[in-house]
Amino acid sequence: MKHTTIKTRKGEIKQKAISSIIVIVLIILIATILIGVILSWSKNAVRTQLDTTTESLRVLSELECKNTKYKVEFCTINTITKKVNFLITNNSSADFGNFTLSVLGNNIFGNPMSVVGLFNTSVASGSSKLFTMDSDFYSIVKQDSQLALLDLDQAYTLNLVTATCPNSVVDLTCTLTTDYTPVPIFSTESGTFSTPPNIIVSAEPDAVIYYTIDGTDPTITSPVYSNSIILPEDSTTVIKTIAVKSGFAPSPIVSETYTVTHQLSTPEATPAPGLYTTSKNITLSGEDGSVTYYTTNGTIPTISSNVYLDPINLATDSITTINAISLRTGYGDSEMFTGTYTITHQL
């Protein structure tokens, strides 16, 4: 009887253990399923949010392009050189780059013809740039030699598009001109000057001169020339100019380079002129890079006079006047040093 009771209890315990294991397995399985569902939902939510953000950014970019178009200040077509020139101002917060110009019209034989080319350059935010076919244009449909076949007098479509906003196409309205604005004329050619020159720039009537002195190419946003340009000493300055006149293409850039030095300082003598009772060695010194010429007979020194290399020995019982100047190519001659040395002897 006891054996039967023990076996029954053992069976109940075993059954309870199996039930507990099954419950635990079921709980783990349900938890795993729930975690998978939660992770899947979270991933889909993140993906949806990313898709929404990407779409918002795309729409924002399109709106920005639509609302911040660059401005074409002017466009001219030179019917002699067969070149298109235009000035772009970028007042937006983004840089615009890689402009493609399409010209549709007839060739000189009266047949339809198109030229498409790339200006592989950019216009920075808040700046302006003058585009010319002479220097910036790279033909990508026709060879450059074919451009001359266009009868630009009969061109009926010119449009411009930038890779920054490829859906924003700007139609160009260009003025026909037979020539460029005559180039500005400088009163002084490039060179080296020991004193600052006054640079005067002139152009024909009704033309406006724009210039730069920082090495950049001038545009209509550059300073307008109105008075002579005074350059500082010990500097090298490149002045670039263009002239712009209504009805004409902007002139080519004209530049001159000016190096301004200074007048050399007067040579110095050591010891100073005066009365001495023993012989003296007189040392002359001038600015670095200069050559000092001197005389000891009272005459004015020139480049034919003695070149100072070693101290000048003055003997006792002598009276000597030393005159000296310093010279250097491109610099102003120094003022002349003059000093008299009286050498006696000890009693």
C-alpha cells in the first residue's frame, strides 16, 4: 500500500514538472514573438520616418531652387566674334555651378542648328561672375569651330540651366552688339617705381570702369573707378579693369602690375665726423641690398666712384671730407652723406 502511494506521488511531481517546463517554454515562445513584432513595428516606423524626412528634404530643395533663382544682369551677343557674354548675380544662400548654355537658331546657310556647351565654373553665394565664351565655354554638342557657323542674328532660343537646380531653366534675352566695349587705358604702364605713382584709368564716354587690386577678375559688383589709384610703398599690386557700356559686350580684362619700392636711406658713418687725435677707420653702412659709393676729395659720388667694401683709413695730420650715396636698382637714390674728419696727433 505504501509503495502504491509513493509511486502515485512521484507521478504527480513528475507531471507537475513537465507542466511547468511547458509553461516556461510557452512564455519564452510568446515573448520571442512579441519582441519580434515590436522590433518589426519599430523598424517600419523608423523607415517611414526616414522616408518622410527624405521627401521633405527633396521638396524643400525643389522649393529652394524655385524661390532662389540666380539673376542674369545682362546678356550680349557679339555678331562679329559669334560669342555670348552674360553676367550672373547669385543672391541665394547656395552656390550655383556647372551652367549649360543652349543656343538654337539657324546656321549661315539658313538651316536649323543648335550648340550646347558647358561653363564648368560656379557662382558663389552673394557674388557675381561674368561668363564669356572666349575663356569659359566648352562645347559638348558641336565642335567650337562649328560655333562660328551660327547666325546669331537669327538665334531664336537661348536658355541657361545650372546643375545645382537642373529643373530651373532661365531664358536669356540678349542684346546684339557688333563689338566689345573699348578696353580701359592706363596712364602708367607696368613697372617698378621708387615713389608711389598716381594710376589714372580712362575709358570712352558713357563707359563705366570696374577694377580690383586683390588679384580677382573684376565684375559689375567690383569697385567703380572714379579717382586715381594711389599705391603704398614696398608693395606689388595687380590692377585689373573692365569697361562696361550699354549695348556693347563688356571689354576684355586689362591689367597692369606695379611694384613700388622707396627711396633709400642716407648712408651712415662710424665714427661720426669730427676732430680726432689718432688715425681712424671709417665704416659706411647702407640698406641691405644697396651699394654705397663714396669719394674723399670733396666731389659728388656717382656709380663711377669708389665702391665701399672695407673701412676707409684716415691718417693723422689730415683733413678729409667723405661724401657717400647708396644706390639700388628700382629704388630711389639716397640722400648724400657728407662728413669732414680732422685727424691731428697727440703732443
